[in-house]
Amino acid sequence: MIESLSRGQDPQDIVAIFHASFHPTKGNVVDWSLKAHDDLNLDHLEFSALPSGLHLVEEDVVYFTKDGQHGVCIFRRRKTTESGHRGFRLSSLGILLAKSRRPRPFRHVKALKELIDTIYSRMQVSGILEPTEDDWEPARVFFEERKLRRSDLGGAGDWGGWSAELDGVYAEPIDSNPTLHLPHLLRILGPSSLTLYKHVLGRKRILFYTLPPVQVACILCQVAADLCYESQLDVNPDEIPTGRLKGKHKDPINVLGMVTLADLNRLEAESQTGRGWIACTTDAIFMEKPSYYDLIIDLTTLTCDKSSRPVFYSSKSTPLQPGSSHQPSHRLSTIRFAWSDVKLWNEIDRILRLDSENSSHHSCCGPSSSDASTKSKSITARTDAWQVYEDVCIICAGLWMGSWRGNSPMSYSTADGAENWGSVRLEGDDDLTVDGAYVRNVGMGIEGRPVDGGSTLGVSSATSKASRRASAVSWSSGRATVVGTLSANGKQRQGSTFAPPAVAAAGGDDHVSGHGTGREGDGHMKDGQLLTTMAILQTFHAHTLFQLSVLENLLAQQGISQSSSATPTSRSRDKDKDNTVQLTPKDILAFELGPLSGFDAKYLEWLVQEYAGNNVKVVVKRGWRDLLGAIFGYS
């Protein structure tokens, strides 16, 4: 059905359009709206459309949800001399989309901006402060053109894999499609992005705290969910189980977008589902309400000179003290990435460095505009200290998880060849400095552009998108589901069941590097960012499937049936007995996690809860005998 919507055609998936404004005596109100059907409830949309603090900016874009339906609105601050308005009129024009598998409110943003500018410019010329019914005529035309007409949305809400999403009929400019901002998110968060990834895969409650403008935070919510979107989405929920481990939830983690204090009850209801959610807020009081989320990321600590990154806080329950009636039930604790994340981050960082030219288009990712000699000594010292700490992490992680135990023949870090994955590697792309033409696969951890069959280096830069869809991104079509499998002993990860695209890792082709000027340069930049995003998505997807394969093997060894694939009779029997998963340090190492990390152990509990059932408990053994056996290979 996805092919029914051609490129450039306006999607017909809107069920409501509304205008919200701030009234000096009534507060936030919805003063005009059109709905596809009368029973649609628009109550409280005015709070999502006008979150607190938005009066500090001239314009913004806000993404939100209402009763499971996604929406977006365009905010404008207009000057006025009216009494009671404090010099400004605050208002937003927004839409609400029909429910679908893959809502895409960002496809309407450009047209919404043009629409609101048209309405307000006509009012300004006429000298009218309050819009009349005639002023809403362009909005009525907009709504009729994009209003829901078919139950299948004409394919506007279908999911056809990342190929169709990023390079198919839904392909949008770089600044429009949220998923293409994935490299930007990783550059902002650094290694801590893997902490976010574990919370997303574990279906936890995640909140971004930001200051206005909020568009970036709303986009990051969607990007974070896309890290595990394909792994969590059950494409064919009614099909007969094929043995692949599946979670008990059929839909990916829920993206709520902007939330305010008016959404506290909704957050509690969403938390009861166990599906997990990702949201953002401008209300600082959420920092004092840790019981409503599991992870909060403070984006206000980010600086563009890279002297600081967003701070991660984990919500932890506090034991009740006798005689204390006003003790908070939860507290915030700073959380950082685990040492076991270093190997995966090495490969992600390698991909990002190969596309470093595109990072200059983001202020927080690109190089500083000032000369290196003018940098403050404090920033330089902090950067040097971080570099030393990172090197120590790399060496220790290599000793723990690479040199002292057998490695799999294919994984992410491929320095000196794929057979040495997991070995100690310091900075530098030493595995790229080879003589002659050298071609590597995306599955081996290096992104690049796809090449035609039989071609390795020096291919034409005018690679068609059809050929990219046929080769470079076929891994994400939903049919290639097995990237890594386990051998009988549960330790080895083998090659994928599909043929990933070949990419050039050397040579002078500027198609990926993003060089060029004008329209050609924009095309090169988009191709580079597209291919970088594809490679990163594949890396996370492969890592997810690998860990789920290890979990499936572990559950089978301990005689625990998966809840989602078991029969109703077996599920009722499993509910009556207390299933316990015993995790030794060697088992944790099989997941490529750290046996000494408390967060990694908690992460495995989340996976077991999602993929084995709520009645399954996890016991982690950390005795000295178990640790020595994991290090030296004793059974």
C-alpha cells in the first residue's frame, strides 16, 4: 500500500486542524478548529501547543500526541500594543493525524508554516488582531486537501522499512525527516547515547528536559525511538512464530512528544502499559518528580563548544524510613555509560568520523568557529582529561572482553580485520590505510555509498536512489531479520543472512564526503547523511538482534519458554511457577556486557522482562569464583 502515495503528493491523514492562543484572562484556549468527525476530542491540546517558556522565542515547532494520535503545531509570537498581552500575542496553528503504524507529522510542517504566515500576513495588512471566519479560509482549504478520506490513509501511515522511509516515497529534505538527525543526536550525547539506547530497548520511560525552542528536543524523541524501531516493531503479529525471540509488545516504544504538567495523569496511564515512552518537556518541576520517569536527560547542560554534554539522571526508588511520612519515593542519580559500551561506541564513532564534513552543518557538532589557539585552557584541559579516560576505557574493555577470551568472527570494531573484533584499539582509522582499492561491507561497520555490481572504486557518483533501495538498504525491509545467530555453545555470532552493500572505504570519490557547491553540494551532503544514518541504524539493529539471540539461547538452556510464542496453556502453567534466570559473569560476557556493571545487570533484567515475561526473575551471580572463571575461561 505504501506505493499508492507518490512523491510530492500531499498525504491525506489529517483528522483535525486547530488554532490555540494565550488569552490574558482565560489562559491557553483553542479558539478555532475543524474536525473530520464530531466525536474527536480536542480538550487540553492548547497546553501541548503552547508549553511553558515558549514566550521567550519568536517561532517554534512543537510535536505532541493526543489519545494515541500524533500532531504538530507551528508557534508564532506577534507583537501587539494591546493591554494585558505584555506586548505579544502567543498562538499556534496545529494539526492532528489519524492513528497509523508510522505517523509522519513532519511531512506537514513546511505547508503549515506557509499557511500560518499567509493567515497572519493578511490580518496584519487588514489591521485585524482577532481573525474572522474569512481569515480562516486558507486553513479550510488546507484541511480539505489533506483530510482523512480512506481508512488505510492511502499508504501515508504504512511502514516499508528504512529504505522507503529515508530514500523512497517519503524521503524529505535533511532538515525535515527526524531520523536523518540520528548522527547529530549521537554527536551530542557521545558514548552516553548507548545508555539511552539500552533504555529504549528495555522499554523504559524517558524524558528530555529542554529550554525553548523545543523543536530539537521533539525531533530527538523520535530519533531515539528509531534506534530500536525495527527491532521492536512486529511487522506481522498474526503470523505463526518462527522461533525468533519476540517481545510481549507488538508496537515500538511510544513517542509522546511535548508533555506538560497537565499530562501527569496521562504519563501514569502510559507507564502502566509497560510499552515505555519518550517525551520532552520545558517544565523544570519534572526534575523534582522522578517517580514519573526512569531516565531524564538534561539538554540544558549542553554547550556548543563541547565543553559539556547533556547530563543523564536515573530515577531510583528510595527505601522508606520509619517515622518519615514526607519522604520522596524516588530520587535522581547521575548515570553514565558503562565500560562495556566502549566497543560499540568505537564503531559508531568510526562511522561518524567518516562523515565528519556533514557535522559542520550543526552548530553543536561542527568545529568551533574560533581558532584552536584561542580556546580556553579549561576546555582544553577537560578535553585532554576525557581523552585519557577514554583511552583507559578502551584498553580495559579490550582486556576484559577481547584479549582474555575468545571473540566472534564478525562484529562491530574491525580494526586490523573483522577477526580481531574486540581487541584493543586506540584512536585512528588504522584499518583504512591499506594499499590499493579496498572494499568493506556496511555490516562490517563502515558506512559509505552503495556501488553497482562488479564495481569497487571509481564508480559514477550519480548512483540512482533505485539502486540504493535495491542494495544498500534492503537489510531494513523487514524481511532480513537475522543478522547474527548463535552456535550451539551460544558464544559465536555468525554472518548475516543477507548481502549488505559494498562500499568504498578509500579513493577520491567525493560523493560521500559532501564536497561541492550549490545544488550539487546539497545532494552530496544529503547522500552522505543518508548513508551515515543507514550505517548507524544497521549497526544498532545488528547489535540488538545479537543480544536477543544470546538471550534466546540462554532461556532455552535454562528451560524457560518465551511468553509471546508459548501457547495459552503453557503460559498459564508458567504463571504458576517461579521462573528464575541465573546469570553468571560468563553469561553476561556473552551479551558483550560488563559483569561488574550494575547498570548492565539491570539492563538484562529489562530484556528478560520484555522477552521472557513478567514472572521471570533474574539472579546475577558475582562471586569471586564466577568472576575468575569468566576472566580465565574456566567453566
